[in-house]
Amino acid sequence: MLETPPHLLAFSRCKYSLFPFAKRGRLCFVWGRGLHQNTQVAAFSRHKSRQRLTHRPTIMPTSGVDAHAAVKTERPCGPRGNSPSIVLDGSDGSVPLPLLAAEGTPPVLAAVPRPPLEVNDPPSPSMSPPSFLARWDAIVARSWVGRHFKLEERGTCFSREAMGGWMTFLTMSYITPLSASIVAETGATCDIHAPDNVYESCKFLVRHQLLTAVAVASFVSSLVMGLWANLPFLLAPGIGTSAYFAYSVVGVRGLGHVPYRTGVTAVVLEGVIFLLLSITGLRSRAVQSLPSSIKLAMSGGIGLFLAFIGLQAPEGIGLITASPDTLVTLGGCPPAARSPVDDGAGTYVCMEKRMQSATTWVGLTALLLMTTLLEKGVRSAVGVVILLVSLLSWVRDTPFSFFPRDGPDGVGEARFQAFRKLISIQGMADVAGQWEFGRLGSPQVWLAVLTFLYTDVLDTTGCLYSMVRQAGMVQEDGRFEGDGAAFCVDALGTILAGSLGLPPVVVFMESAVGIECGARTGLAAVVGSLGFLLSVIFTPILASIPPFATGAALILVGCILMEHLSHIQWTNRRLAMPAFLTAILMPLTYSIAYGVIAGIVTAIIIHLLLKFFDKVSASLGRFASRGVGRCRLSSSQQKDHMREKENLDNSEICRNVKHIEELEYLDCIAHPEGQSEASHHILAIGEVPPAFELDK
């Protein structure tokens, strides 16, 4: 390997073949100062196993000695995976440049750092200067912003973080109107004994105030997450906690077990307890004690959960609908063929014309387009497709319009009239600061506090660990940078949410969309939080992003998260069953918390049962060693067998446990009292009878 010449400077500028922020297929141009004389410079990209020349070689007009080398370089915001290689060839150019490194003729100059983007001497007029985006990324990376968010340390840049944060916000923008609508079902501070027309008018006003409250709580929580914890996660009131708050605690029209004001007070108390657990570190230690298989299953289960949400209506493309016989079934029927289910969530049953809904087919097309563009390396595929589908859905008089003129109950016209306002700002006087401590002695209140607490803890824990694993930020000890701060931010956000009249906030699973776009730092959370701030003003526009656009993104992210399940030892039933229940129960119970609880309880019970059977087996073994029952290996024979077992993987031992027991028994009978020979060891495959050969 060559020493790096101190005067060697190489620069790259990459244009994108289709959309900005592409991972592969880039056209790179290179220039420099102090390079070797007659050096040919070219750029090629690695796409999977193929190397593809993407630019004609250029002769560098420099001075120096003849040499050739393969220099791997990368912009400060280089693509993930295989980066483009800058090839310097001092030969006559007869050897194809992409094959130089493969032939091994040139040494590899691996010590060259990322190329700087500006030099004292101006570049050659024949070379292209860096793009505006590249210059801006370099400026931000060198500023206090880049140092605070550790952009270069985490291998990212401002443009990628901004794209990731914005994509996350667009994907979860549905939460603002949806959460506000769910909480508004309680009536909030409206008089539940008022006439229906008065109550409905108050409820309409309260819903708009809750829209502002959701946006403010999400903005502050996400902003603090980015600035303090430096993690690319956005927070908002969760759908599950909102539904529990509205339908189980306060009740529709406030007819539940706890009044609205007492309910939001319980949320504040839960946030305070949550904060104490986070500050003392009890939560972190409890999370670290979870088996790795359950942590991996959390990611896969959340992926299934996201995909399940994206496949449904009204949050998704509507491919799956309710069924009175099988709970869920194939959907995709047009509005005229739907029979609504009175559950307050917009669920319906398809009576006929399955798979004939235009919005379902648009959602499926969006999903296929996102997948294709991502495979081609287009990082902004999710955002581009969501924007494209949204623009198409805003055109009226189309079968997939979000503002249909003939919608049921005039929903389409109401959406269009709200969309035309563009800008709308509401206060929060009727929902913020509505605490009531007089009924805290009620058992129903503390039941709600405990339910909020364990749901918040498990939901946030599952989301955090699955997201950081997807981003590749998990450390060797199982923790990740900023975990303590992230837990505290979640608790503080819950306190703020209760103060604004909302249920607890949680880390949203849709943050995985931003991570897939390349987000790795809290700068993405800051950008996403600004989206929530803008939504305070532009709520009508954001509320008009159709669910069949964001649903496709949820399905795609769910597919990506399923990769983590491949790391679970499925042949080890002791680990596989808790992991399986963790993953499968998340979508089926519509709760991350229930899935995690099932996995933990199952793992504990299996562990206790195995310990019990081990003690029983040990007792039977001592009884058999006195001459009754099955032959028992001597201590020397046990050592021989243990030594041989060390050469097997756990999976091989699990697959062959019965064979191994039979071989030990044969060895015990043939050579009692320690007379074991090497030819009879369990791994002497040549001496093992065919019926007992190990399955490798």
C-alpha cells in the first residue's frame, strides 16, 4: 500500500441520473491539483456485483511522477453501501480502468480521506465545479451545526438529513387530523348535557383546537429529541393511546369512567413517573435485560404492524377491510359498495365489487413505484411518490379524487372547502391547562395511569430499538448513543401533551421512512419538527394528503423492517417461540405493548420450565447412577463429549439432540466407567451408524 502524497488532492462532483439523493447510478466528474502527470481519471459505480464505467477517462494536466493507483473516495455525503470509486491510471490507458484493481497491478491508495471541496488553486476550466448542494453540505458539515449533530461522524450530511426528516413528517402527517378527531370524540370540555346542536358546534370548535394542540406537542417533542438526544425520531400522540384515552378512559361524549379533565391529569402524572424512571436509569436497565431475540422480534413485529396499518383503510390503501366472519378479508371496493362499521375509526365492510376501487389500485401502483425507484437507488422515492399521488388526488372529478363531488354524506365537498382555506390558525384555550386533581383518589384514575405507563414504556422501547437497529446505531453492549436522553424526551413530551389536553406522545414507527432515506442524526428530527410547526398554519393542506399515498410508504417500510427477523435463531425453540409471539401479536392485537408483554412472559415461563426439567433430570440421573434405569456417562466420558460438542453450533446441537443422546448411550454401554475411546466420540462421523449421522 502506497503512502499518501501530502500534495494529493482529488475532488468529485456527482450528478444524478433520475432524481436527487440517489444511492447508485451517479455520474461523477473528478478534478484535482497536484495529481500525477498524464494521469487518467474516471469514475465508476459499483452496482451489486457489477462494475460500470460512468464517465469517459480524462487526462489530468498536472505535474509529478508517473504512477497509477486506485483511489477510493467519497463525498462528505456519500451514498450508503458501495461508494463510487475514483480510478487514477498512469499507464497508457490500454487497461480498462474498472479492471485495474481486480488485476492487482496498481496498489490501492486507501489512506486518502474524503476529498475536500475547495482548494487554494482554482480547478481546471475543463473540470466541473461542485454543485450548490455539495457546497452547502460541506459548509454545514464544517459549521457548529455539523459538529453538534455529528454529521461527518455518522456519515451523513445536511441534504440527506433534511430529506429524511421531511419524508418522515409527510408519512406521519395523517396523525394530526386523525389523533385530533379521535380525542374530539370525547367532547373534551364541552357540556355533555347540552342539546345536540350546541354540543356538535362545541365539538367542531374543540376539534380544530386539538389540531393545533397535536401540532404544537409534536413540534416541541420532536425538536427536543433532535437537539438533545440527536436521534432522527419524531414524536406525536399515538393512535393506540389516543383510542384508549378516548374510548376506554374518558369515553365517547365523556360518558366513560373518568372525566376529560381528570383524564388529561392522569396523562401528566404518567409522564412524571415515566421521567423519574428514565432519570434513575431503571428503564434502561430493564430494557437491556430483554433477550436479543425479543429485541429483534420487536423490529419485525413493528414491520408487520406498519404493513397491516398500510393495507387497511382509512390509514392505508384499503386492500384489507373488516369481515364479520373472519375479522379481516380482501377489500378494495368503491365507496358505493361499502357498509360502514360503527367503531368510530372509519372501518367498513365490502358488500361487493372487491378490488374495483380506484384508490386501492393507485395505492398499489404507488407501492410498486416506490419499490422500483428505491431499488434503482433513488433515495427520495418515498417523498416523490407521495407528492405525485397527492397532486393527482387533488384533481376533482376523477375516480381516485380525495375531494369527490358525490362522496358519502358530503365528505368530499367538506374536504375541498377545508382545503381551499389553505391557511387556518386556531387557539387552544378550551383544551390546554384543563387539569383536575380532585378525583385522583379514584381507582379508575390510577388504572388509567398504569395503563398509560406500561403502554408508553413498551411502545417507545420497541420503536426506539427497532429504529436504531435499522439505522445501524446499536453499540456492542446493546445500547445506543442518546438512549437516556431519548427516554427523558418521551417523558417530557407526555407531560406537555397532557398539559395541552392530549394523550401521551410516543416515538412514531414512521421514523423508519426517514431512516431509509438516510437520516442518522437529530437534524432530521429538527427538520421534521418544523413540518409540524408549519402544520399549525397549513393544516388544511396536510390534512388533504390521501391515506392511499402514505399507506404505500408504510407497507414498504414494514417490508424493510422484516429483515431483522432473519437474525433470530429459529431452530432454537427456546428463543424462537417468544420472538414469534412478540412479532405476530403486534399486528393482531393492534398494540406493540401486548406483543412485547407476550414475548417476555413466554420467555420467562419457558426458562422456568426448563430449569424445572433440568432439576428433575438431574435427580433421575443420580437415581440411575446407583444401578437403576438408563446408563450414565462417567465424568471422563462427559468431558470427552462436551469437548466434541464445542465444535458444533447451537443450531446443529438443537437439530441433532436425539442423535447425540443415543450416541452417548451407546458409548456408555460399550465403554462403562470411563473406558471411552476416540473412535466412539459423537463427532467421529465415520464410526457413527448411518441411523445416527448428524444433520450438518
